[in-house]
Amino acid sequence: MTDTLRTLTVGRFTVAVVVESEEWSDHSWLGRYCNLRDVKPYEYVYDRASDAVRVPGSDLWRDRWGRIVNAGAELWHDRRSYRYIANDNGYDRIGHMFADADRLRGLEQGDWQFVILGAVVTMDNGAHWALPNVIGRAYLGGIESDSGDAYFRSEGRNLIHEAIADARMTRAALA
């Protein structure tokens, strides 16, 4: 998927701000999924099958509202019951784990995706086949697709300046 957000043409030069799908994104900051049997006692574990969190240093499992639930132990044999092992991501770790797990579930279900925002400067080089068409570019990846139009506009403006600077360096090198 590639969408053009904005195009600006000045003389022979065109600047386009584009959004592309990012296939190999790093979402490790959300935690990681695993189905390992040997979870360390100090790790928070979210179990997707029961929607519960194991409190470190105990065998207690709690739901979203902090209630103790019967979960976890009987699920180790089921390969479909992946565990989410949280990173150290804040003071309210259990609350963050549920939020991160919901975000990962949304990523799996296609509610949102990671995208790359880019600015590309092209030059109409007419009959000069030896000159490159794309002479400047700048990209920013790892953006969540539901970040909002204001964020895309702001970052797009920043990338336009970077792409124009890259185009100037390319033109200087060709001269």
C-alpha cells in the first residue's frame, strides 16, 4: 500500500509525501509473545486465553479489575495460549500490560499497522536519460497508522525539508 498525502510541484521539481506499509516493524516495546514454560518469577505475564496477569513472585492471577482469577497453570499445555511477557514499561505495569496486549491484538486483527512516512523529490529531466529521476528522499518508519492527520502533516513537513536537503546534495554531486 502506498498513498500520496501531498504533492508540490515547482518548475521541474516535484515533492511528494507518501505513506507506505511497513512489513518488518519492531513492536518489541509492546512486549513479546511467547509460549515458554519457564517464565522467571520476577516477570509479569499476561495470558491471552484467560485475559489475566500473573503477579511476579506469586502464583496469583488477576483480571483487568484486579480480581484474583483461576488462570494460567492449566494453560501451559495448550500451544494456542500464548503468554505476553511485559517489558519494564512504567509504574502501573499491570495496567500497561492490558493496554499493550489490546494494542497487539488490534495489530493482529488489522485494526492498525505500522507505516513508513516518506518525502520524495523528483526532477523532470526531459530527454536526459542518464540523469536520475529521484534526486532526494527522506523516510521515517515505525509510525502507527492511527497516529492522526496532524502528526502525519507535522512529520511530513519535517521530511520535506530533509528530502530537499538530500536533493541539493545530489544536485551538487552531479554538477
